[in-house]
Amino acid sequence: MTEGAGLRAGDLPDDLTAAEAGMWQAFRNGSVYDLSSGDTVVDDPHGGHPWGPERTVRARIVCWLLLDGPPALAGRVPSLKLRGVQISGSLDLAGGTVTPYVEMRGCRFERDVLLPEAHFTTMRMVDCAVPRLEAARVHTEGDLHLPRCRFHNGIRLTDAHIGTDLLLNQAIVYRDRSGRSIAADGMTVGQDLQAELLESHGELSLRSAKIGVSLSLRGARLANPYTRLALNAPQLTVGRTLYLTPAGVGASMLSGATPARGTRIQRFECQGGVRLDDGRFEDAVDLERARFNFTDDQELSLRRVQTPELRFLGERPQRGKVVLSGARVVNLVDRASAWPGPGNLHMGGFSYENLVPQGPFPLTERLDWVTAATAEYNPEPYERLASVLRSGGEDEDAREVLLAKQRRRRESLPLAAKFWGYVQDWTVAYGYRPGRAAVWMAVLWAAGSLAFAHASHPPVQSGEHPPWNPALFALDLLLPVIDLGQVGVWRLHGGWQWLSAAMILLGWILATTVAAGATRLLRRN
């Protein structure tokens, strides 16, 4: 009997093997076709134990069933549910439309699975051994499930459209000839992309991908010692949250749930660079306890990322860089121990509105954080920090930040300007501590009063002068604008003239400083 003959009547083709005949009947019945032996070692699809012809079906027959299979038995829905089956040849469904439900568990594929431009309702491959999954532009109305599968030559999902969820939990994926483990550029996922406890050996590429709800890489281990990037996802759009956080291991729990106390957890680990430039994350980017192992030329790049919340709570990278240039977040949730040291942090143009430190993060360490991000003097990070502190009611800390900015600026000035900066710092703290200016004013007044008590002071016009009062005379010199009727009445000579001129100059400087500080205080109030 030739292929296709008698299928409408449900007749069994003549050239099927016993294993294929059983699969044919199970398809019509919509039941699970299980060829596993019951021995876990023998049934391991990733092990080395050979499976004989009694467990093998041809890929051509599988394609026949899915694309143009026989009708279901009365009262049944046709579906292909395989367990413990070996599929010989290349499963090629390229461009086809697959209507039946497909589920394969613990199966072994001898050659690549080819699904480019194919259409499915739902496709599930669980704990299968697959040389390579080629599924560019594949389209599913429902889920694409690939948990616990092993792909020895990578996965290609470029421009794929997944109607609901894409599951890659506990999958192990090795790189292809181009160095990529998963190539999913331009992919669209209607709801969640779950890749928890994923092992990726190569570049995981999600350039311009769109995830409708959340992208979970909880407990994943990404390693790419071959090129610079282990996760390459610029212009990634996520409807809610990107999770690079721990996952519970060996516990039956809902995806994304917090591991119960006593549950062994596995952190997200990345050996290789991470690129999330220009990403949009509508809820948060969560790096709780994430571990990054970089070389000197690799980095965690978050350039121009936009998200309401960045939870920078991972381990401090020992090497490599963290780049936040141009990123915009509302809440920056962080801890002091998470940030890299000087020269390895770049925050030019980084905008945040609120600081939510987890654990102790004193102002001195926050200033070290800003200093680490500015190898050369840049006022912007200091001004941003001061603005955020001031909006949170921490005016004193904001003044300390602006004072630190001036001190940092001083180091970039020429020698003469640097000397003048030290004078301003020592005397009035660049005007950010107006109380110090008032103290200096009082000290100069007292010293001037004592000095002028011994000064020779003939009147300018005899008979037309008030009584000599050295305290009022010194105060009249120090206070600009205000006239106490002492200066201009007495004639001083020699060094006393120089002393009076110096006090007038210092008075102008100090009074201006006090006025500026008072103005800033009144403006804030």
C-alpha cells in the first residue's frame, strides 16, 4: 500500500515496523505511546545505552502522522504522545502546519529537528536528546516547551512567534558552529520565557526579542569562554521583570516562587559578558545574588536601559566592568558590596530618582561609589546623587555630596586654582557649611577688636568724630554694605591700613558665603 492510500478509512500502511504500527494506532486513539523499558539507566535518553529497532520509529512516519495523519477513532482526538521512543532520520516539518497536539517525553533524536516556518498549536518536547533544533520563524498558537532537553548543536529560534509560554527550564544547550547556544534574535513570546536552571554553553542571543510578561533566568548558568558575550540581548523588551536570581534545586515548586527555608538554591551565574543595552523592562531588572565572572575586557552592560526598578544586589564582580551609561531607573535598590571598585564602574548619564539601599550604605561609601564611577572629574554623578538625597529630605548629606564634588573638581585644576580651592575648603567649605563662615567672622572680629585696641587712630577731622571703639571699628570693616559710623572717621597708618584692607576683603568673602548658604536654606524650606 502506498503512502496516503486508505488513510481516510484509517487503514494501516503495509510498510510500517511493529513500533511504527503501534505509534500509528496510539495517534488515532490520542493515547500515550510508551516504549520505555522501566529501567531508568536504559531509558535515559542522554545516556550511552543503545536503543534497538523495537524502540525506533522513522522520522518520515512521524512527519506523515503530524502533517497528513489518519482520522481519530470515534470519540477521540488525534495526538502524538511519545515516551521513550528513538526517532531515526531528520524530523523535517519545515513550512508545515501541524494541527494535532504534540508531546514527546524522554525521546532520543538521531538527527536534527527542523521546524523553520512551521505552524503548531502547542509543541512539547520534555527531557529529550536532540542534536539541534532549527526553528527559525516557527509559529505556535500555544506553548513551546523544551524543559530538561539537551541540544548538542544549539537552538535556533530567530524571529519565532510563541503564542503563550516558552519553557527551557533545566535544558542544557551547547553551541553551534557560529558559537551560539540559543539564537533567538527577534523572537516574540506572548507570555513568559522561563529558562530556570538552564545551562548554556555558548552565546545566548536575544537581540530585539519581545517577551510579553517575564523573562526568568533564575538559577541559570551561562558560560561562553569562546567569545566576549554569554548573554547578548540589546533592545530586549520585557513586559514585567527580568530575573537573574537564585532558584530552588531539587524541590517541587512553582516557577518563580521563593524557595522554602532549607531548600538548596542555585544562583544565577554568568561566565562571559552580558549586554542588555537599550532594553525596556516594565517592572524591574532583578540581580539578587547574581554572580558574574568576567575577564578584564568583559562587562555587564546596561547602557540606556529603562526600568522602574533596578535591583543591583549581586556579588561584586572581581574583574570586568559594570556600565550604566544613559540608563534611566526610578528606584535603585542596591547594597554597598555589590558595586565594583574604581575604574570598573561607569555611570555617565545614569538617572535614578530614589535610592533604596539594602543593608548599611553610609554616605562615605556612597561617595566612594560615585568616585569609582568617575575616573576623571565629572560633576553629573555628584549632582544626581545630591538631587536624590535632597528630594528625600537628606539636606545635610546632599551638601556633603556637593562639597565632595568641589573637592574632586579641585584635583583637576591648575596649581594656583588648586591652592585657592584649598583655602576655600579650609575656611568656608566652598560655602556648603555657612556656619563655619560665621565662626570665622566671629574669630576675625575678636582678633580685630584686640588688635585695633592698640592701634594709633587719629581722627580725620578733629572735633567731629564718635568715641573710638575698636570692636565697632573691626565689625564695621567686616560687615559690607552696613555702615556703623567707624570706618572713614579714623586715619590709620602703615600696617594698620593693610590690616583694615585685609579685613574688608575677608568680610566680603565671608559675608557672601553666609548669605549664599542662607539663601540655599531658605530656598529649600
